[in-house]
Amino acid sequence: MTQPDIQRDTWKQMVGEAAAQLVEDGMMVGLGTGSTANQLIYALGRRVEKGLRIAGTVSSSQASQDLAASLGIPVTTLDSQPELDLYIDGADEIDPQLALIKGAGGALLREKVVASSSRRFVVIADSSKLVPQLGHHFPVPVETVPFAATPVRKRLEALGAIVTVRQREGQIFITENHNLILDCTFANGIADPGELDARLHSIAGVVETGLFLHMAQQAIIAGPEGVQNIQ
């Protein structure tokens, strides 16, 4: 592991610890997916071990739920608890208005459902994820039903996207909802995330996008200057 990687891991631990302090007794908490969200779950597990009494947690992926359960964190579902107090998750890119690209871990649909079910969404990340404009470092994932993959791809390309079908270990990646992910790169970034998101959602066969707009109220960011809060 390189020195920058070790540094980023330290920053992820810092934001995970900071975000875990937002959780109070009796809360229903949404848990995100990915390496940064895992640090939150570990920190939350330590707080539960010391006596924090969470009403329950809803995870945006099976992996996060399994990790939470293994640490003694109470887990439930949106069927039992359709309204959450707080959702905490990482992001791939964060712009100055707290618009996000999410979904590198493949859980974007469930992440958006859990975020939408929460009164408050706090995004956590290391400072490398802060960008002046979305779309220059990470593609926008578009979750698509398999039946529509080819026509959806053609529509995405007509919008100017360079489209690749996501793969893992040489196999086409299938989401927990049994869909495909088409990763869309835009050569000049995304000038108007709202307009793009509306156009993507207008394509028949698109289930959800990795553009999370007007959803996060707060960001907790760690970097060389320590931990900062962005409202």
C-alpha cells in the first residue's frame, strides 16, 4: 500500500469516527456502502459496545448489513422502519453545492432509497473527493434493467456519454436488484447535473442514476488540515 493510500485510509477513519458521534440514543440510522461507510460502521459498533442504544439500522447493501450485525449493531428493514432519522454514506465526487456522484460500489439504487427515507443525509469522504465540477474523475453510474441495456446504451451515447458496461473480475457486474450498471463518462465533465439527471431518468429502462442532487445537507471531510464540516 502506498503512502497516499495509507493517508486516505486514515482520513476515512477520521470521518467515520466524526460521523458516528452524530448518532444519538433511540435513532433509526441508515448505513451506506463502501470503504468509507465501513469506517462509520466500525466506529458505530464501538459506540454500541460502550452503551449507545440505537433503535435500529437500515443498510444500503447486504455487505453493510452483515458488517453491522457482526458488530452487534441492531439491523432492520425499511418494511419495518420506513422513516429514518439519519443516513450516513460516502461519495465518489462532491461539488461545492453538495451534489454528489455515488455508486462506485454498485449500490446506488438502494443508497438513494435509504437516503430518500431519511430526515437528514450526511456525506463523509476524504478531501480527494471534493471537486469544482462533477464528472471529471468518476463516471456517472446508470442502473438499467438488463432487457433494455442496448437501447439505453444508445440513448446515453446520444447524450454524449462514453458508456461501458460495468464488470468485476472479468464478469458483467449484477446489482443486488439484478440490474446492470452502465458507467457514463462525459469528456468535459457535467455542466448541469440537474438537466443531465432529468434526461437520464426520461430514458425507458433506466432504474436510477448515481447523481445525488439536493439530498445531502452536510459533508464531513478529512484531509491534511484535519476534519471539516461543510453545510
